[in-house]
Amino acid sequence: MAFGKRIVVFILTNILIVASISVVLKLLGVQPYLTDKGLNFESLIAFCLIWGFGGAFISLALSRVMAKWMMRVRVLEKTSVAQEEQWLLDTVGRLSNQAGLPKVPDVGVYESAEVNAFATGPTKSRALVAVSSGLLRRMDRTEIEGVLAHEIAHVANGDMVTMTLVQGVINAFVMFFARVIAWSLSQFVDEEKRGIVNFGAVLAFEIAFGLLGMLVVASFSRHREYRADGGGANLVGKEKMVAALKSLQNTVQLEGDSHESIASFKISAVKKSGLLALIATHPPLEERIKRLQAA
């Protein structure tokens, strides 16, 4: 059921993105970049920038709503919460004030055995911090506070917007260079075959450049995770942040690297090497703990 819902959300989101960007291109009067005379670079640049950033920012704008719906997050209200949930609200409120956020994020809980937490939202004023029921059952308050501090640090650092900007730049570069190279290659074949050659080459180069772009995005993501760990430590103290990471490390060791309970931090039980290390969006737990302890 959850998988089916994710597929529906994915399809609807992409339909919305395509429709919205198509309207923007029309309103801005962006002309086709392929003409009888060759490539119109001005139109191509506009096309790639609008598509590259447009899709990323529409997804960001919808991120909080989509997370609530897909994960069935129950947003906590101060008027009707249990004692443990009131502690969550109070803790997120206190950490948000310490971090200087303009508005306390929505706080939510969703039913899942996984040990998970995440922060999302388009701005610092419209963020969501959610934790799983599994995390509440398996972590004590000291460890939970460390996890919450990490997520609040993500919001305070503007990581959602930063990663969206990085992804937008990568998208635009991938689209631009894939089309320029594909068009150049298509000039070496007969005119009647150029259309299909150009289409196939664009697809191939977008995949190839997209994979290279993943390395850049993953590198930025790992840096932001280290920074969020440091920000969390500044909010609640290094000891609580380390305790949270060690608790997750124990989960990895007990459940195994493939268990979804580690999805929040994307942590591996062992240090990855080679390509796996380059495409990992989160650093190994061992490295994160070492950095905190050495700080």
C-alpha cells in the first residue's frame, strides 16, 4: 500500500512539474533551441535553467505536504498530546529558539518500526521535523534530543534549499552539455537520421552526466551531514549528539546494514570504499562519531 502511494505521488508530482514548467516556458516566450540553422544557445540556456531549477524547486515546495501524506505523519497539537509527545513539542521548540529559527517547525510522529527521523520543508519558516514511533520506543530522551538537534540544525543551516540549488545547477549543466554534444554528434550522420541520433544521444549523455552529477550532489550532502552533526552538538552538547549516533550504530549492528531502520541517516555498518563511498549521501557512522569526539 505504501509503495503504491509512493508511485502515485511520484507520477502526480512529475505531471505537475511538467505542466508548470511548460506554462512558464510559454509565458517567458522561450523558443525551441533546435532550429534550421542549428542550436540557439540563448534558448537552450533558458530551457535548461528553467527545467533544471524548476523541477527541483517545485519538489522542494511540495516536500512538506508530500512527506506528511506519504509517511502518514500525524502532526502534534499542543492541545491534545500525550506526555511523551508534549516533551517532543517542548524540545523542538526549545532547540528551534536556540538555533534562531523564525518559526518552530511542525512536529510529527508516524507509525513505523524503523528508527528514523527527518526534516523537510521549503523554508526555515515552513519546516517539518518528524520522528518514527520506533525511534521513540528504542531511544532514550538523551539520544532522541541528539537526533532532534541534528534535524533542527539541518533546518537552521538551510540545507533543504542548499541541496535544491546544488541539484538545480547539476540538472541545468547535465541538460545543456548533453544536448550540445548530442547535436554535434548528429551532424555526422545523414539528415534523415539526425532526429533519432540526437534523441538517443541526449538520453545517453543525460544518464552519463547525471551519474557524474550524483557524485557532486553526494559530496555536498556528506558535508552538510557533518555540519548538521556539529550544529546539533552546539545545541545540546557533544555528548548527546555522540549518544544519538552510537545508538544508531547499535541499531545497524543489530539489524544489519540493509534494514530500513537506518534510513534516516543512511548509515552503513561498515565503511564504504571506492564508488560506493563516492555516491553515499551520508558519511559512515564511525567517521561522524570520530569527528564529533575530536571536535
